Amino acid sequence: MVKRNPTKFLKDEYQKIQAEGREWVHRSLETPSETQVVVDGQELLMLCSNNYLNLSNHPHLKKKAIEAAEKLGAGSGSVRAIAGNMAIHEEWERKHAEFKEQEAAMVWMSGFIANEGAIPPLVRKDDYILSDMLNHGSIIDGIRLTKTQRKLYEHCDMGSLEEQLKLIDSEDPNGEKRILLITDGVFSMDGDMAPLDEIEKLGSEYGAMMYVDDAHGDGVLGRDKKGKGIVDHFGLQGKVQVEMNTYSKAMGVVGGTITGSRDLVNFLRNTGRSYLLSGSPPPAIAGGAIGALEVLDPKSQYFEPVVEKLLGNCSYFKSKIVDIGFGHEITAASAKCPTAIVPIICGENDVAKNLSDRLMEEGIFALPIVFPMVPRGTARIRVMMNAGLSKDDLDFALMKFEDLGRELKIF
């Protein structure tokens, strides 16, 4: 009998990750997630949080979370379908659907769980899924759980998308199979935005169901600076059939939502495995999420123009970062998009890591994103804008980026 070591691979693989420079080293955040933080005992300017609207430590959200916990407890006690469906979950869903100007919404434990659970029931064996090549890992994992035919189109390339749609048409001349067309709204690494209006137009022409993951568009994009997301940005309510949203970024809390028609929600409540088999969000989470929606509602007494503040900071920082010398095409393209993600391209992994280390020494918390998470030669510092940053904060960061960019010969 062969004597095996069932766990030896764990240490071996971890050491390989370390040797290749792919290890995520966790930093310890000792304060609330705000613009000024203490990380590993050091006071720093936060530039790498997804807390775009600076709501994570907002007094109204904390008050709503505390009230919900005191009234309803620390947990729900079950999954939604059995005994964990609380009135506060239903209130969250109603308010979210109203905010999105859609018929209905359903809450999942996270955006990742929503994608994993919502994608598989929407397609059958031998149907089709069309996915942008740079879609998020949660979309990729959701697709992997299906038994359908999978096709990729080049990133935001409408010619490539139409070519794949025509190919599907030729393979299914009677139109008997479903087509699920999936894209991120805002792509998290490059900070660019899907041309959702063009994608919807093509998808509609070929009878595809549209599915958009708007994790990084929520609270940022939208008409009239209301932060309703990319669907609203293009005025496509009712035309994009499935919208996945998250409360872990701009909304400052956690939790995923699927938004669309009442039929969609009714269907997924009965078929989404990760919804049916996951405990429901604790009352405090639901309370905080409702609080976030109230801060964004112009009709609410708690309204604050946080989206407008965020967009102002995005516009200012993005234009200046290109002006000071970070002129890579990815950075320049991002500067033209009204998103909160600023990819500052450094080149090779070691350069991005060195810049991150030097920024930390100079009082800025901004982490590197390196190969293989991004293509080789495009390692970057991914700066995330925040509504709470002052002009002095932004100018301080820009000064440090310019000085260190020259020091490390990035430009």
C-alpha cells in the first residue's frame, strides 16, 4: 500500500505562491474604513477601499444597524425560505427596487453568492452563455456551474460580440435555445465601463437575456448624479433583464441583490441554490443597507450629496494623475470614464510593489495589483476614489505619486 501525505501539497503550493510573488499579505485595519485610517499601527490616507461613498462608518448607517440588532437580534436563525425571512429583509428589497426603478429585488448574502446562484438556473443544458473576456471571477464561477455552451467575446468589442451572436444563430436557426449575455458594468481592474447601450441593442436583436454585474457602478454611475448604477446611466430599466448589485462597495455594508422583473425574482427565489441554502443576512446588515438607501434618496431627511462629492473627486484626481506623468493607455482610458477606479500602471510586478511600499512609507495606503491578476507588464496601483477625500487629501496623494513615479523611473 502506498503511504500518502494528504496535506503536503498545502505547504508546497503556498511556498510556490510566495516564490512567484503572488501572495496576498493581509494588512490589519485598526480603525473604521474611512479616508484616514490606522493600518498596522501607522496612520495612512486610505486609497484602496471600495467604500466609494464613505458610508461604512456613517452615523446614520450605524444607527440603523444598531436599532435593527437591538430589535431583531444578532441573526435571523435560518434561510429565507424556511424561518429566516424577516420583515426587515422585505423592506430592504422594496426600497432597493424603488431605488433602482425596477419591479422587484431579492437579497443574497453577497454579490459573489448572487452570481453563483442566479446564473445556473437561467440556462439549460445546451443553451448559450456569452461572456465578456474580462468578467469578474464570480461570473466565471457561476458559468462553470452550468452545463451550457459557453462563448467569450473580446473585451467590450461589439464586433466580436455580434460575431458570436451570429454564430449562435447559425447553430440554432429555429431559436429554440436561450442566450444569456453577461457583462460587468464597471470592470474592476481597468476601471472602464461596458457600453451597455450597445450591448443591449445587439442582445435584444438576437433575443438574448441581458445580465449585468454592476458591483462597481452602484452608487457611482447613473443619471443626475443619483448613483443608481449603469442600467440607469443608459436609461435601460426594463431592458436589462437581470441586474446584480452589491452593498459591499459604495453602499458601505455587505450583501448582494438581484434586481429585475417580479417574474425573475419569483423564479430565482425557487431555483437559486446559494439563496435557498444560505442563512439570511443578519438584521444589522439589513438595517445598515436601508440606511445607505436613505442617504442616497433626495426625498429622505437623511439625504446627503455623497455621489456628487465622489464624482467631483474622481474627475479631479483622474485628470491630474495623467497630467503628472502616468500616461499609460489604460490609465488614460480610465480617466475618461466616470468610474471610481483609477488604475495607475507601473509595468512589472516589482515596480508596482516598490511603489506601494514607498507610498506606505510616505503615508498612503494603496496596494499593488500584479500579474497574474492583470496581464504581464501592466502591474498597477489600483486607486479607489472616495467621497470623503478632501482636495488637500487628493493633492497630497498626487504629489506623492509624482515624486515617487520619478524616483522609481516609472515615467
